Amino acid sequence: MSYTVLARKYRPQAFEAMTGQEHVVRTIENAIKLDRVAHAYLFAGPRGVGKTTAARLLARALNCEKGPTSQPCGVCKACTEIRDGTSTDVAEIDGASNNGVENVREIRENAKYLPQGSRFKIYIIDEVHMLSQAAFNALLKTLEEPPGHVKFIFATTEAHKLPDTILSRCQRHNFRRISTVAMLKRLQEIAAMEKIAISGSALSLIVRQSEGGMRDALSLLDQVISACGLTPSDADVAEALGAIDRTVIHAFAVALVKRDAKSLLANVEELWTRGVDLRRLAEDLAQQLRHVFVAKATGQAPEELADSEREAVVALARESDAAQVARLFDVVHSAVWEIARAPQPKLALEMALLKGLHLAPAASIPELIARVEKLAGAAPAAGAPGGRSAPSTFRT
């Protein structure tokens, strides 16, 4: 039996199963309940956040034998055909490879005919921004006044490339990047169902690498399982993803806060020898310093971190000074651009870190002002014993 990747195996089969897109789901469900379904939808947002999945679910909701309903049964002929991609009335079209005016003319001609066995004839065009200008122009009239049995659902990662004439004829829904907390929770559920013994820190690393895309996160989890088996360690996960172990990043943050130049240089040398991307190291270190600053300001670490990571960040925040951490972040974050373009990135990183050690203030500005005022108050007053009084007259 052929293997089904996790991204397909755990594709949501109901609106309530979609992660992180509650605002879109709520609007679509209300439109179906109130019988106010638009004739054309535009789903815009980053890759891997559920645009095509939502389009398929909307098609099932409209053509389900019990529908239109916001909760399609998933077992009727229409639902199963749409799920399997075999429905004759729901056409999924790749806009990148079918971007010519002749392809749109074919859609216009076929749209005139009634659906063969469903309630609606639905066209799902993925990456719609890839259509040519002539193709968009050919689609305008049909898109504005389609037959009553036709629905259009467009999906794109670059909505700004669509002509205004197309945008004005669609009901637009903006899909968000999935929050780290929601994605981490979902990955923990999937790992439990797949019987994968993986730590929260490793899953947090996968979440960070995916940059808000659930499909990317599941693909990375598949990659980790293939490389490390069902019991991957944190170090194995970092190596499989080409990332840097979070404990190493935290060690850099600790060395910066404690002004330990020797440890900093030794860690840079080790990672350089291992062939680690130093620009990525600087980015991760800046993010770690941000976590420490958040913990210092709020008293608790960010929720997207694993439990063990939160404890370490909070402990370091207690030992550090807020102004010092802020200054260190500025230095490291500014160095990312320089490291990426430096002919010798190792030297650029080392000098940036050493600069951070010497430039980071040991106290905040209010504390320094308080110290100055205290010293000024302790100084002998003019005319007091031990003090020197100014002469009362001037001699010429």
C-alpha cells in the first residue's frame, strides 16, 4: 500500500477542523445558513494555510445531498467525489498551467450547461494570479453575471497581482498565518495519533521552521520521521531540518547576558566548523533575545515556546537587565544584514557579539539617573564643614 503523507492524511474534512482560520469559517458558515452564498470567492493568503482545503469544503457544503449545509455529511456521492477529486461538476484548475485565454473560453462555454448530477457547477482556480491579462479580460463578464448554477472559487498567494476588475467581482477572504500556539497544539495531536515520541522543543522548532504554514509543518514532521524514526531527539530533529539546536541558541544568549566573551567565541568557532549558516544563527539569537525581553517585561515567556524552553527563558530574564537585553537585541538584529553580505561572515558575527558585550549598558537610564542624584545628594554642600565656600567678593 502506498504511503500517504501527513499533509494529505490529516487534511481537514470539516470546517471546524480547520486550524487558525476561524474568521473565514465563521463567515462562510453564516453565508450558507442565511442563504447568502456569493457567486465568486477569492481566498488569499500565504502558502499552506488552508485556502484550497477551504475551497473544497465549500464545494462539498454546496453540493452535499443534505445541503447546502455548513456541515456536509462527507459520505454522500457528491461529498466523496469532491474529496477524491473525481467530481464532474467540480473542476480544480491550476492557474499556472492553464493561464491562456483559450482556457478561460473553455470555462465560459462549459459554464452554460447545467451540472450533471450536483446542485452547482463549481470552478476552483488555484494560483489565479498566474492568469494572463487576456484571460482575466475574457473572464470578466462571466464572473460578474454567471449562470445561477455556477460558482467560482479563486485561491492565490499574491492577491495584489489580480486586476481590480476581478477583485471587485469577488468576495475576498484573507487567510492568516497560523499562530504558533495553534500549530503546536495540532502537531502534538498528530504526533500522538501517529505514536511519535517527540518533545515539545522539537515540535516548536518545526513550527518555527514552517513560518505559519500547516502544510509546511506537516511536511517537515514527515521529514523528521524519515530521518530519525519515531523517537527523535532534539539534536536529531535540528540536524534533520538543518536548523540549530535551541539549547545552543540559549547558550549564546546566556553568554551575552553574562558578558562571557570566551564562551561566545568558542561557540561561534564550533558552529562555523560544523558548517552552520551564521546568518540563521544571528536570526535565531535575535529571536531568543526577544523571548527573554518579553519574559522580562511580562513576567512569563511567550506561549509558543515549549515548557522546558519557557523555564530557561524566564530564568535568564530574572538574571538580566531589560535595557541590556534591548541593546543586545539591537546589536544582533542589525548584524543579520551585515553577516548575510559580509565576505567573511564569521568575523562579522564575532565582532557584532563582542560589540554587544561592551556596548550593552549595565543599568537602565532611570537607574543611572537615580545613582547620579544619590551621589549629588551625598556631596558636601557649599559652606559646610569640609566644603569650600565661594568668595563673596571679587577682587580686581
